[in-house]
Amino acid sequence: MNNLISTTLLILFLTESINCDSFENENVTECLIEGDILCPRTKSVYKAGHWVLFNSILDKSRLWPNRIVNLYVDPIFDFYEQAVISEAIDIIESKSCVRFKRLESKPVSNDRVDWINLQRLSGCYADLGRVGGEQKMSLASSCLDNGPYKAVHELMHALGFWHEHTRPDRDDYIQVVFGNIRPGYEQNFYKQKFYQTDLLGLVYDYR
Ligand SMILES: [Zn+2]
């Protein structure tokens, strides 16, 4: 699992730069944290401009049981997009024990299944970890037109990973120049508190 984490933190760092550069979520009306993570719908507090999350990656109940992630991919994605999504899944599975179970149809409400509804909406975003029942993920066409890594990025959020550049010790490794951030996007670069995230005993990965 450590190899997965190391690799994916790198992926998160690299692909988040792409996300921020392209402003793909500029017109998304969803509530997003750090640019592409859906705001939690329970047990959260918005205080002093920061989302204070006590049940994010720290809450291990939001990991996927048995490392199996139920994923429904909307058939609206074309052949090329489906291939890119499959490649993203293969990348994660090749580096971890996580497995994605592709659902042929949407579960109905009384199935009591936790699942990701991957759709082509506006922008690229996902929930953090397993939410319970249906949870939304969006990959617009622009999220899939330059290889699989934006899809990997969003799938990693759904596994429970925050962005590497917001970890609480990031200033020991990188310098965030707020003067260079487009006005209105500063919150994408706020640091988390140590009590808000689990660093899994790993140092910052920016290789
Ligand atoms: Zn992200």
C-alpha cells in the first residue's frame, strides 16, 4: 500500500497542478473544497473560511470495505473516454490491493450498496472517501482528453486521499506563493491541521 500512496501522492501533486492551471471547475456550481473535492454533507463545520473536517481520511469507516470500490460508469462516455477510465482503474489496481467492481447498472435505493456514480458532468470532482449509498463523481470530457491521470486523481479522492500540497507540514517541503494564486482560488492552497488528516507516516512526496 505504501507504494500506492507514494505514487499517488505524486500523481495528486502533478495532476492538481494541471487542474488548477486549466480551471476546469471554474463554472461548477457544486460546493467544492480545494477545487475538486465535494463538500461533506454531514459532520462538518465551516469556520473562518476553512472546512473543518473531523471525519475525513481520519475516519476509517469511510474507507471502502474489503478494498472493493463499486463503480458505475455512465454509458454516456464514448469509447475513447471509457478506455481512459479503464486505464486509470488499471493504474490504481496495478499499484495497490484496491479493486474496482464495475457495476453494469445503477443499484436501486433498497440495494443498500455504496457506490460511485461516475458521470460526465461539468468539471472534475469527487467525494472524499466512501460516503454511503450513491456518491457522485464527475469527469468532464476535458478531464479525460490528456491521459488517465486526472481520472486517477479523482478516483484517489474517492479512496480517501486529500491533496499532497495541503498537508500540514507542506511548508517544510514546498513554498506556496499566495501572490501568484489567481484571486478567489486561495482556499485551494490552505494547509490542513495535523488533527484533520492522516499522513500515514509518510513524508511529502514531490518527486
Ligand atoms: Zn483533487
